[in-house]
Amino acid sequence: MNGLEASLSEEVRSRLLLDAITDYAIYMLSPDGVVTSWNVGAQRLKRYRPAEIIGRHFSEFYTPEDRAAGLPVRALKVAGEVGRFENEGWRVRKDGTQFWANVVVDAIRSPEGSLIGFAKITRDLSERRQTQQALLDSEEQFRRLVNGVTDYALYMLSPEGIVTNWNAGAERIKGYTR
């Protein structure tokens, strides 16, 4: 450890570490879900400055549907009971835009074991979800194309020679139903 590192308090080093992480929103919640800390990644991802969000309830990040279904309350309940809650779903930024997120809520306990709050980590998975959705859409489009062909028998075989896919053309030409 150099002289500068040695002179920094543990609290300052922890703050520097958290603020260096910009791809993840990392913040703390009180036991009842009020935001008590906010890192640079949270500001970048959710677009609230610390002064705008600290002291407000974290349920603001959930869609109205998820709030109505009680998801924020359930997240804290599960994390409080079992120590951790993890979920993927839509989350809301300050401007109202939504993004697909992976959310982890971990209970923070005192040395005596009492619940003193929660650590919450949110990661934006929108790009991955868009890629997965594009792949699913492409596969569905291909499936419809193949199944719509009636002039040719198109079917797939497994390496063992078992028929795994059979189109309408195969039914018409070969006489066997799927």
C-alpha cells in the first residue's frame, strides 16, 4: 500500500470503490425500502442524482404493474427472511423510460443479527434481452416459413435418423401427419 492509500480511511476507500463501478447501480436501502446511499453507477443507470433519490422509496424504480402486484414489498420480505432476493424484469428510470434489469437485494445485518437494511444491485440487461428477442423472432420467422411451404417436403432428422421436424409439404407429399 502506498502512502496515499494508507492515509485514506476505510470509508473513503469503500466510497471510491463503489463510485468506480459504473455498469451497476449499487445502493443501500433502509429496512423499510428508503434509499440511503447511491453510487455513480446508479446515477448513470437510473438517472437520478443522489440528492433527488436519497430519502425516497425504492419502489419508484418499479413499473406501476409491479408495484400493484407488490413486487417491491415481496423483494424486501424475501431478502429479509432468506438473505437474498434476485429477479429480472422491467425497471423505470427517472424520465419514465424502462429497461430490462437483473436485480439483487441482499439483507444487511448488524453483528448481533438484526436487519439494518439492504444492499441493492441493478444491472441493465436491455441489450442482451434485445439480442435474445431478435433471435427468438428470427427462429419463429424461419419456422413459419418452413411450415408454410407445401410444394416441398422439408423435415429434419436427428443424428440417429429420428424425424424431429415435419412441415406441411412433407405431410402432403409423404402422406404422414406430424
